Amino acid sequence: MPIEIKQLLIKSNIVHYAEDEDVEALEAHSAFKEELLNECRHLILEMLREKGER
């Protein structure tokens, strides 16, 4: 049974930061991204190690 979409609503917020806040926000974002990626790598390696032990 086909589904028909008659309306698509997209909401977005545009936020403007001061020049100094942009740099700080980018640094914080980059640091968070690196921390998250490192944790993901750690968890994946741990899962692979556990799988290999079985």
C-alpha cells in the first residue's frame, strides 16, 4: 500500500554568535568530538576483543 506525503514541514533555528564565542564553541565542539570518537574506538576494540575470546 503506497504512502502519500502531502506536506513536509522543516523547522530550523539560526543562531548567530559573537566572534569570540565562535572560536570557543568550535574548540569545545572539536574537543567533544575527539573525546566521543576515542570512546567509540575504545568500545569497538573492546567488543572485538570479547568476540575473539569466545
